[in-house]
Amino acid sequence: MTFRTSIVRAVAITLFATGLAATAQAGAIRSAVSGVINAGGPGFGTLTETFNQSGLSAGYTSGVTDFDTYIATTPTHTRTFAGFEWFSNSNTTTAMVTYDLGAVFTIDAFALWNEEGAGIGLLNLLYSSDNVTYVSLLSGLMPTDNLNVSNYAADVFSFGAVSMRYMRLDMSGCPQALLVTHRGCAIGEVAFREGQANAIPEPASLALVGAALGLMGLVRRRAIKRA
């Protein structure tokens, strides 16, 4: 192998690895960009406070930070209400909210920091790509009844990857039983995990991979010609 051929091969391998790395988006944590209260509101606090990371002990970069790695550090949510949590109207046992991811993504897990002073007793998750037709995703979930004595960690609910833009939380059985401070439903924070099917290569990444394959083919043709 000549020196020039070695250089070309090295460049090809570097381009190929860079292109593959650029396509690896699956598994990232993603936050909602907005949300609406469908029932049980307006309540107390704002729904924005449940997806803007304001109450979390550690932040993340939406669409970039690895979901599993982040959750493994056990980020907790503050017990403080003002500016960090949302509560439904007083003396309500049910509520419903819908989160908008801003675009259609493939999602395969949902993280919920279940507020510790009221929380959600029973949770159904539904999803939609158009905010018109909703499909049941998970039903009968029972989030952790966090004690109102310390900051609280997330529950993670996994499911088969689905394409969605909107996720609806249908809440009932509120408040939970332990150390209740509010007669209603409440949410601390939510987040989503992008599934493997969402790892669609960007055009620039595909160009890098294509260039690498082209260089590798050139190296091979020269080797055959010399032989």
C-alpha cells in the first residue's frame, strides 16, 4: 500500500465514522414546547412550569442529552410549588392536559415527576400526530405516591415506539393518599425519549457517508489495478 493510498483510506474511514455519529439521534431526551389544560383548569401555576426544567436538580439539552444517561443520575424535582409545578383546580379528582412536542417525533418512553403534595393517582396516556385523532398508548398507570418530605425522582413509562407530536395525560384518582396538601391533581415535570426509528440521517450526514464510501471504492479499485 502506497503512502497516498494510506492517506485516502484514513480520510475515508474518518468521514464514514463522522457521518455515522451524526445520525445517532435516538435515545435523546426531549421536552415539550407548549401545553394546554383540557380539563381541571386553569388551576394553580402554569403548565409551562412542568416542561421548562425550572424545578429539576439538573438540566438537559432537549434533543441532544441522552435520556437514559440523564435519568440514571436520578435528577429530582423540588417540592416548592411557586414557579415549578402545576395544580388542577381545588377539589377536583380528575384533570386532563396535552403536551405539544413542536413536530412529529418517534417516542418510546415518558418520564413523569409526580408532584408530592397531590400528584396523580391513576394515569392514562394518549397520543396524536394531528391533535385531532388520539390513540390510547398506556392505561391504568399508577405513578409513585411521593412523600411530601423531600424532593422527588421521576417515574419512567416505556412503550413501543410511536410517531407523535402530542401526548395527552388523562388523570384521575387525585389526590394521592400520602400527606396531601392540595385536593386535586398535580404535575412536577415531564419529558420524552426519542426512539430508534427517529434516527433518520440528516442530508449532511448522508453526504459524509457517501463521500467515505466513494473514497473506499477508489482505494479498492486502485488495489485491484495494481494486482
